[in-house]
Amino acid sequence: MAVDLLLGLQWGDEGKGKIVDVLTAKYDIIARFQGGPNAGHTLVFNGRKHVLHTIPSGIFHSEAMNVVGNGVVIDPVIFKKELDKLSEEGIDYRKNLLVSRKAHLILPTHRLLDAASEASKGKAKIGSTLKGIGPTYMDKTGRNGIRVGDIESPNWKKKYRLLADKHCTLVNFHQADIEYDLNALEAEFFDAIKTLQTLQFIDSEEYLFQAMKNGQPILAEGAQGSLLDIDFGTYPFVTSSTTTAAGACTGLGIAPRSIGEVFGIFKAYATRVGSGPFPTELFNDYGATMSRVGQEFGATTGRPRRCGWLDLVTLKYSCQINGVTQLMMMKADVLSGFDTIEICTAYEHNGEEISHFPFDIAPEFVKPIYKKFKGWKEDLTGMTTMTDLPQELLAYIDFIEKELDIPITIVSVGPDRKQTIFR
Ligand code: GDP
Ligand code: IMO
Ligand code: MG
């Protein structure tokens, strides 16, 4: 049985958590393949909102197994907080949450290094979530990292001490003014490690291989978005993992030929949190309305998300790199009441019109070219079928589908599980 992938096509926060939760009924296993607590995946059902950071978004379905894959980086402290919240909600996660032995651990000093590195960059900072993501993936590729499987062996603390001491030297090297109490951070870390040790650790690539062989349907859940990918994103304003489809292969141990459907999620407009180029960003009332109606604040950091028009140049690029087979359009309801809606269809680049994603999309290199659409007035949030949707929205959907040549199979009209229209 093939593994289906679900990933974000923009700069993250497209609504991946919501759709994974909606689709979980069709799958036996939900497996996160990259990222860590920089992610914030929001689920809304029965009038309650839940935000997950490291735990796969299938966890609220007791019949689905949830795997934290080898490509994920885990901060035991944040992980423990997530587990505690699940317990408060009455979720018995011990039976259906599995953690890959090959996943890397975020140490308290990785977080300090992230902060020191950002502080030393001044205005050029990435706008990192300060969760230690970059330094942890650096230690992974630098072959210095500590993995979940290590904490099963008695002398892992020696390795920890060496690495943490090295990190402290590096923090000082940055000469950033960062205050910290390492003893307190380490006490919290080792306490959280004890909780982590109560979970089921697995050789996840073997587990998933056997599940595939047994015909069990698997959905791989991505974090962040394609434009934050370490290779294909707006480098250096990116995260440190492979957020694109290839990341599911390395982050779960799945062969490329085992991939089935690739679900690409995008908002009906665009948002970005943190620094970096954003050609269609709006600084006017339209942007302010998207921010207010869409409640565009980071699920992890609470920072306001920058808002702008949908950008088909970036979307086409993301579909191409990921091999997207089905599209899902989120937050169409936020655009209700706009008199006009615009879509960027090409860039002006060195005096030429281009429709491919160039080396750099900073404002000095590209200027968006727009096509205007008539808006709609209707409130979409109670609509349940495609035939309910206003003609103007159907024309908007039709245009995007034709330009990308990929069907839009889900239109989301609100944050709740139930506010999902299947086509
Ligand atoms: P993720 O990181 O991709 O899982 O997305 P986030 O959870 O960070 O951000 C998506 C936000 O939009 C969350 O607050 C969701 O509850 C909300 N949301 C998801 N789908 C819709 C939708 O169709 N309409 C509206 N208005 N909100 C939505
Ligand atoms: P989800 O999974 C939106 C952004 C940060 C910053 C850059 C690097 O919820 O869609 P990092 O902490 O990874 O070193 O930050 O990436 N970023 C996200 N933006 N959604 C996310 O995850 C993000 N994870 C990281 O804001 O610009
Ligand atoms: Mg998010």
C-alpha cells in the first residue's frame, strides 16, 4: 500500500493540522516526517481548539497510530507539555503514539544557540521560532547529535555533557547578551526525558515497512511549507529541514516509489511569519482584514503573520517540486466581503515577465503582476456543498485549478473539522 503525503505549499500555517485530523478516519497510521516544535498545528472540534507541535495530528483518533518519524527533532520539554495537555483532554496517548529511535533531541543549549545566533545577526535575523531547530539539525548533519535511541543506553549523559559544554562555548562565541540559568534548564530537560522514556520507542522505518506490506493506509504529515524548505525555500530565510515531498522519504525511510497521493495545502491568500521576501505582501486594508478575520497569529510564537494575495508563481513551483496530485484550499471564508481579490500570475524580473520561481524573490529582483477577480459577499462558514458556494468563488477556484492543472478536492470554509467541503 502506498503512503500518501500531506504538505504545505506556502510559508507554513496553511491548515495542515486541520486537514490531517479530517483525513485520519481514512488512515491507520499518521506519521510526522520533519520539523519539530517550530510547528504549530491547530485542530478545532466540539467547540475546542487544540494546538500540536511535535505530535502528529491524528492523535485525537484513538484507532489511528501516530508516529514521530526519524526526520523530526524533539524537545523533550515541549513534548512533555504536549503530552500533559493531551492527558488533561482525557486522551490516552500511550497506546497510539510511537517515537522513532532515530529522531534527534533538541537540548536546552540548542535553544540558547538559536537565540545567540539570531541576536548576533541583528537586522538580518531569520525570525526563527527560537526552538533550537537550526542548531539541532546542524548537529545532526555534523554527526554530533543525540538521538532518542541514545537515551536507552546508560552512558548517554556523558555524550550529553560534552555536547552541552561545547554549545556553551559557542554561545559565548556569539557574544550575544543572553541570560540563562543552565542548571534550571537542565533540571527541566532531564525531568522531561523521564516522561519521554515512558513512551514506546520504535525502529520506525521497519514499523512503517511492515505496515505497508500489510496493506495499512499511511498518511505522512509535513510541517512548515515548501517555501521554507532548506533547498528550495527563500534561503536563507527558511527552516533547517526538507519540508518538501523528498523529506518524507528521508524522514520516514519510505522509498520514493511507495508514495501515493501528494496532497498540497494552500490558503486562498498567503501568509508568512518571520523574516524573508514575500512579493505579494499587503500593507493596506486588505492585508489588515486578512490578518483580523483570519486571526493570523502564529500558533507557536503568537507573532502576527504577514498577509498578502495568493501567489501562483510560488504555488506552481511548490506543486512541481512536490509532485502534488490533489490541492486543498483553506480559509476561503476569510475573503468574504472583499470587493476585489487579486492573484499574482507572474513576476516582472530584470525587465522581463517570468512565471517560474527565480533564484531570489526579494523586492529588488521581482515585482508581482496581478489578475483581478470580483469578490463575493456571502458568509461561507455554514456552507456544506460546492453548490452552496458563490459563483465568484467558483470562478476563483476554477482559475487556480486551470493554472496549476491539478484538481482542488477540498475547500475549507472555517477552522472546525465540520467546515470542510469535499468535491
Ligand atoms: P498548520 O500549521 O498548517 O497546521 O496551520 P496553523 O494551525 O498554524 O494555522 C492555520 C489557522 O487557520 C488555525 O488557526 C486554524 O484553526 C485556522 N483554519 C484552518 N482552516 C481554516 C479555514 O478554512 N477557515 C478559517 N477561518 N480558519 C481556518
Ligand atoms: P507549521 O508547521 C510558519 C518559520 C519561522 C522562521 C523560519 C525559521 O506550523 O506550518 P525555525 O524556528 O524553523 O528555525 O524558523 O521558519 N517557521 C514557520 N512558519 N509555520 C511553521 O510551521 C513554521 N516553522 C518555522 O517563523 O521564519
Ligand atoms: Mg502552524
